Amino acid sequence: MNVVSKKMQMILIISVIFTVSLHAEGVPVSVSDQGYIRVADGKMFCSSSGTYRFQPEFAPVSLHCWNISGILYGPDDFSRRLPPYPANGMLLSDQGFVVYILTPETDIRPSEITITDFTGIIQYHVFVEGFTNPVFSSDGSMLLYRNSSNVVALNLITRAATTYPKYDAYAVSPDGDVAGSLMNEGSRIYLHRSGKPTAVLTVPEEPREMAFSYFGNCLFIMTRQALYEYDLDAGQTRLMYRPGTDFICRDISVRDPDILLGCRSVNDGIFQGRLLSLASDGSAMEIDHTSSNRVNIVFDRDAEDGIPWPFLPDEQHWVGNTYGAFQEFTPGYPYLHPGVDILSVPNEPVYAVRSGIVKAILTTSAEYHWRVAVADESGSGTGDGYLYAHLIQSTIAVDVGDTVEQGQYLGEIIGWPIADFNHIHFARIRDSGTVWYGNWLSCENPHLQITHQTETEIPVFYPALDTDPFAFCINNTDTYLDPSNLTDQVDIIACIADTVLLDFEVAVQEIRYTIFPELHPEIPVVDDKLAVYFNMPLDSYQGGYNDSLILPVIYKTDSTCQTYFGYYGAKYYHIITNNDGDYECTPSDADSAWDTTIIPDGQYIVEVTAYDVAGNQTTQTMQVTVNNGVPPEPTPTPTQLPFGVRLDVPERAYPGSIFYVKGYLENPGTPESDMPVVFLLDIHGMYWFWPSWTRFHPPEQPDIDWRVMDIPSGSSLIDVISPFYWPDTGADAMSGLWFYGAVLTQDMASVFGNMDMAEWSYGPDAF
């Protein structure tokens, strides 16, 4: 060992001894109305006993990456300015170690853990997949955290790491002993000593939290109803304290020689928190209490009617980030935003948008990233739910396994350290298991489900290149083309953004485009084609691969059209031609382009329309010239379809595909009034009629349904069945299914014009 290393080791050992001797000099503790134990000194970060305090300074790198620097205060008037480290959370150990945590929102990269000593010198650095819920030992010498497959105990002094099974609740002693439990195993607790399993113990109720004594000879086990003590040397368990029927246990902390227990009661919407100091004989002394009135909200909303906003009032709120918007965690690590950021003020109460079962309460970093996941249904199978992220841990009112009602108070949002970006990250997620650990899939856009969206700000087009509304390049290259001389397979790029009651620019919801010869919009070469619709599955927070595959399909990120997002500005360069026209977004869509080689040379109009979630829209156009050496043809006479109905139905429906039925009313002549319009589904001789989908089954059900409509000139679209993701129907398959559409004479006696029919099928795959 060299002199410098040996000197540093001695400094750390002296720090350990010195910290223990001054352990009682920390910041006083308090309790929240939810029963969580708090150690606070203004806006400082504090170690569990308050022995070390850190006054942070934040400088933004990206939305979820900051350079954190500041002054560390310690025992005996110690203070030192620490250099900046990239992080979005930090923890302080009672030994003076500073743990910087940098966790992204998706799997774009693992969490980065940097640990320094109290002088700011890095002692340990590691990348961790699926980092969640870090805790210290009671003396601060050990760090215990969960990754995607294990629980890891890290000795902060020796930097030795030991892995254990992936537990739901866990604790580590100063000696490195580990205890852990799993919710699906009830009251069983596994004890590991010297890295090896040594005992299995049980308590009468399911463990919620655990902590070892300051010297590691006892394990304290907190259930909802009581606190138990297990003597490691004697191998015996005893009931230490039961708070009574009105209170439940919520939090535990060990501060030698005290055991602190946080409890909570709820009566008529009044939350009351109590902080108790327990002696070794189980006697309790209350050292703090607090209460508040948290009234649950009655939204009176069925799931099929959409969901309310998670804040009050249930009406339009600020939105600072939308689903699928381009983000960049750190330079070179872009991803698609897997939710919607709804902004408010710090400590704003958050309410459940739907009833369900709490599946997760965890942090992916430290205090700024606590979150609650509520599944729609109970059980351990795959299910969907809602995620409420960036809550103040001490305000979280629910526990894993709790049943939640729509409108129930969940907690409050934390004050964001940068740009007043105080927000809840709200997501629609999918996972499986009794407990969810954070590696859920972002399955769809929850912004589309929220009702009461009344903002009227329209999307904005910005020049994509110089002063031109759009930019053009050869498909899948950075070779840009002169819009007056377009050739080959062309990508069209549009720079579009939206705002929702704020200056923060967000991505739009939908983009469509049309291309037609100049002066002849009636004969488009590309007709109202979908460019992007942000409702595709995105990556989970800690697993998946969608982002890396589909992000370059949606956004242009070269030096000419550089998509970026930050606190103080954003630019979204959309490659609008990278879609084969359906609602899915796949890597193969990058092969789509505007094929200018199959159309005559000449001037064309590119028309792009952008929509936001509230339905506001803007259209931008640009004249371009195609020049492939294909001589222009005489402008043809527009083809007029005969009067009647035209159907658009996918030929095959399979799990995850988007199914829809569109009916086009074609009228080449003058408008017609009060015409009966009929659509029906034929399943092997059984008939259902649109729009109520009444079944025609004489003589029991002899009725049919139709709609009397005015039919204008031209082509009119009817969403017979709105687009939706086809569910998993197992191995079932069916073919020979039909949809029919027709306009009838006013006396309903015969078909008026052309009737259309479309055959389709469904099954477990696309074939």
C-alpha cells in the first residue's frame, strides 16, 4: 500500500471513531403526518443522525442530470466545499461518505453510483442495472441497495460488495449481516451472516421494514401492527412494542442508543403522525407528533369515461413534457419520454386517477425520485397500472399491497431543484408480480386518457432549415437536398412543438402529411398519411429496447437538424416520412420515404398538419420541385369515385396490432340530405349493426341500427371503430369475418349507390 492510500485509510478510520463518539450531536428528528421519520436542517441533505449535512448547489446538465456541488458540514465545525459530480440524487452516510446517484428514466444506460469520502475524493464508482431503494446500516458504514436481480451490500470502508437474493424489505448491520423478506412469503425473514444464509425466522405479521441495532447484535422487525426484536446471539424473537389499534407502524430508525419508531393513524380524513423513542425494554416516549387533514376526492368517473387529472381541480393543468418527447439524459444518451410531466407547485397533493392495488413504493435514485405504482387489478399476473413519480417520501400515504380508491390521497410532489420544474411524472405502465420493482413497460400514453383538456394553444412550426418550413434529405442519410431539385427516396423533416399553458415546449401528439401537384390538391400523390401518433409502447425505466430502435425513426439528430430538449428550450425535428401509414412505430418504418422516382417531375406542395392532445391543430405548407428526369405528364382529370361507401379494414388482427374500421362516404355530385347509412359486422351469419352494435337475431332480437346523415360532396370519413390495440386472445383464431357498409334510400327499401364489403380475420400472429 502506498503512503497516500495508507494515509487516506487512516483518515477514514479516524472519521469512523470520531463520528461514533459524536453521534448524539446530530440534527433533531421529527415525524411527518404519515409517520415517516425526518432528519432535516433547512434545505440541507442530512445523514440519518444529522452528523453530516450538505448544502447543495445544482447546475443542470439535462432534465434528470445535474452537477451537484456544495459545502459538507460535519462534526466539530468541520466544513469543506465538494466539487461537482453528475447526479440526480445523493445520500449522506453518518461516516461522512457522500453517495452520488445518477439514474435515467429509461434503460438508456445503467444507474451510475459515485461514492466520495468527506474530502470529496472518489472512493468507489460503479454502474448498476435497476438501482432502487438504497439504505445505510445504522452506523453508516454499509450501503444496501437492490439491482435488477439481487440485493447488494457494499462496505463503504473496504469497498467490498456482496450479493444476496432480491428481497422486498431488507436491512444491513454494521458488520455486514443482511436480513431480507419477500411479500409473497408472508412473515418469513432470511438472515445472512458473513455472506451466508444462517437462519430463517418468522414473526406473526408480514415484515414491512427492518433495521439492525447500532452494534449489530439485534434485528428490529417492523410490521404494520408491531415492532419485534430478534436477538442474533440468542436466536430468539420477542414483541417489543405495539402502538395500538388506531395506529400503524410506518418507519424505523436506529440512533444509538435509541430506536425510533414512526406511527400513523387515520380518522375521518385526519392523518396523525407520532414519533416514539423506544428503550430496550420496550417502553416508549413520544418525542414528536403532527397531524393534517387530507380529504379524499370523489371524481365519480368510470374507467371507460377516461381518467381525471391527478391534481385538483380536475381541469386543464400545466404540462411540461409529453409522451414520446425527445430527451437526452446526458450527451449521447437520448431516449423517448415514457410519460407526461404535469406541473404544479411543491407539496401539491396527488390523487389516484383510478382504483387499484399498490404494487410499488420505491426510489430509483434518492429523495427526488420516490414513486408509487398502482395496478388496476390484484394478482401476480401481467397487468396495467398508473405511475405517480417524484413524490416526497414522507408524504406517501399508502403501502405496497394497499387497496386504493379513485380520488384517494397518495402523497405530494417534491420541489424540483432546477428551474421550478415541480411536477409529477405520470405514466401508464405494465408489469407482473406481487410486487413491482421498477422495470415496468411504459405501455401507452396516459395523456390521451385524461379528460377535461381545454387548452387552446395550437402547435407551432419552426423553420427546419434556414428559412424553409421543411428540410429534405436522402432517406436515412445526412445528405440534404435542395427543395427545388428533389430526387430519389426523400425524407421530409419538420420542426414542430407545442405548449400547454407554459413556455416549456413539448412534443405534439400526432402529425399527418399530404403531397399533391401544385394547383391540384384533388389528386394527391400522398394522401393524409400518418407520420407519427404518440401512443406506442416505450421502454421501461430499467429495461427494454424500444427507445434505441424507434427514436431515430421519429427524430432527426444530425448536426443540421439537431433535436434537443432542455429546461430552457427545445427543438423537435420530426422525420415525417418514416412511417408506413399505420399507428405502430417499428424500426422498419425508417425504410419508408417519399419516393419521388415514381412521380412525374414538376412542382408539388408538401402539406403537414400537427395536432396536440387537446385536438388543436396547425398546418404548414411548402412548394418543392421534383427533378428525376421523368417528364411531366398531362394533368389527369381527377378520378371521381361513384356514390356510395368505401371501407378501410385491416386484413388481419393480432395481439398488439392496431385495429380499426373506417368508412368513407363518396359523393361526386351535389350534397344529399337525410340519407340512412348502415355498417354491419358479419360473424359467420350473426350480424351486429353500427353505431350501437345492436345484434340482429330474429325473432328474439329483430332490430337493426343505422344513422341518418347528410352526405356532402367529396369524401367524408366515419370512424366506425376507432383505432385500438388488439388484445391477446390466446390461441384463438377466426377467419371469414366481414364488414359491410352502404347508403340506403330514404324509404330504407334498397341500397343507394355502391355498397362495400371487407373480409378480415384475427389470430395469435400476423399470418
